[in-house]
Amino acid sequence: MTDVRIHKVRFEPVGVEMEVEEGETVLDAAFRQGISLMHGCKEGQCGSCKSKLIDGDIELLKYSTFALPDYESETGHVLLCRTHVYSDISVELLNYDEDLLSRSIAVKAFAGRVAGITALTSDIRLLEVEIERPMKFWAGQYVDLTLQDGSITRAFSMANPPGDGSNLRFIIKKYPNGAFSSQLDGKLAIGDAVTAKGPYGTCFRREERPGPMLLIGGGSGMSPLWSILADHIGSGEQRPVRFFYGARTRADLFYLDEIAAIAARLDNFKFVPALSHAEADDGWDGETGLIHEVVLRHLREEKLSGAIDAYACGPTPMIDAVLPVLQMNGVEPEHIYFDKFTPAVR
């Protein structure tokens, strides 16, 4: 058996050092040692972990030039999720969050079993997984779920607050050809083995902030937002909350009774659902249009005061449309936290 070579990685300007083994990526080494760096897809597709190599020998695995264009790779930029190390190296972090680094949790694998599968709409399911021991995570984070034979792994955000650390719940949108989601109607059974590995994700609830909180989602983007909302309620913190949720038709909305109960007991809370394809027989008198258009109208009309924290979770086109709306209406970029739900890479 050959010895695994270990090198040191130093992150500037934060002065954090860690070890990385040859054969693992810098990002995986950080996860293993509980150092939370900015990240998104973990697969070289999004550019969230983009950094600049100061010195040292590295090799980049295959990545998307959308995430790292040639002109950036030629100036020493790297994707930490694709970086293998062959000497001690120094890296300048281009995006980092002091709060994220201070609240790092080491990534671990947890054996679990399917405890329940419930239909919330025609194509959205609630998956419940009981794991062997509680997982520590922050509201809004996600795990990689692997089915029992190990052939299928997908990332899903927890819908439960961190206090329910042994009973993980996930709101998942079904896709006709989805390798994981298509198993939720019949193939996956109560008691089937599932492994949850995590936590991952930087779109988690920031605590003890007095200003307004915006929650913006569509489809299964409800999952992390539901966790963030439950965690906020459990904290007892008082702040204005505006929850925007986009769906196609009235039949695609769910948890309306639960949200009405929250609105009845939470001060300064407003839920704004919007339908992009409202049907004539929906009897719908609420907001219509794409969710970023609805958010824009409300921000212009209400003029919320104080430093706003915005959490946006959902498909990439929705996030790309919402981000400029937030920034043009007074939400500071460093107070915008988002999670793009990208399709699985095949």
C-alpha cells in the first residue's frame, strides 16, 4: 500500500490553513476538515468556488468554461471543486464569508432509511429520511442523498429545521426522467436504505439580524425556505418577513393552511404566492406573473426599511432574474443568499 501524499493549502486573505491529500479536491478537503468555503454545484459548473492560485503546483479536473472562462484560467484562476494539489499551495479567496467560515460544520456521511413519501402536488413529493444519529446543520443547507445501491446520488435541501436533526425531510420536484425523483412514486419504499452526506451550502439563515427578511422560491425551492422559516420562528427573533412563492397553477400550491397558521401568530409576516399560468377555473384573485416581477412590484410599493436579508432558492432562470431585482431595490449584494437548483450532470 502506498502512502498518500499530503500537502498544505493556505487561504488568503483569511489566513486559514488546511491539509489536502493527493487525489482529493481542495473543496472536498475543506468539507472533510470543517472549513466552509463558498461553493455551489461542487461539479465545476457554477463558478461559486472560483479563486486565484498564488503559488504551487495544481491540476484542474474537467470543468465548464461557463464557470471558468479561458481568459480567467490563463490568469491563474481556479475552481476549488476541480483542483488537485501536487505541492504546498497558496490561494486567494475571491469570495468568502466570515460568518460562513466561523460556522463551519465538517461534512460526514449518515446511514438512514426512508420513513415516508407523501404527495404534496401532482409533481412535488415530501421525502422523510430517518438517519442513525442527529446531523448538525444550518437552516437552508443541503445534503447529497445516495440510494442504497450507490448508483444514484442527488443534492436536496432539508425542509426541516436543524432541531429535527435525526428526521430529515425534503421537498422534491419529480421529473419524468429524473434518476432519483422518478423513484419517489413506487420504486422507493419505506425502510429502503439511503445515505445522507453533508451538510453543504452557503444559503443558510443568518441569525440576530433586525431588518426585514425576504424568502423567494419556486417549485422545490420551498424546501430550504421552509427550513429557514421554521428556524426563524423557533428562534423567537422579531423581524418583518415577506415570503414570495411562484407556481404555475393553483394546483401547484401547497402548505397553504400551514402558512395561514404561521401568518396568524407571527407579527409582520406576509405570504405572496404568484401563478405564472393561472387557469380560468382556478378562481384565482392573487398575484400573477413570474415571481421576480411580483417581487419587483412589492418592493417598489412597500419600501421596506432597514437592512434586508434575501434568501432565493429555485431553478437557475428564476435566480438569475431575481438577483438584479433585489440589487436594484436596495438589497446589498452581501445580504443576498441564493441556491440555484441546477439539473444533475450526466
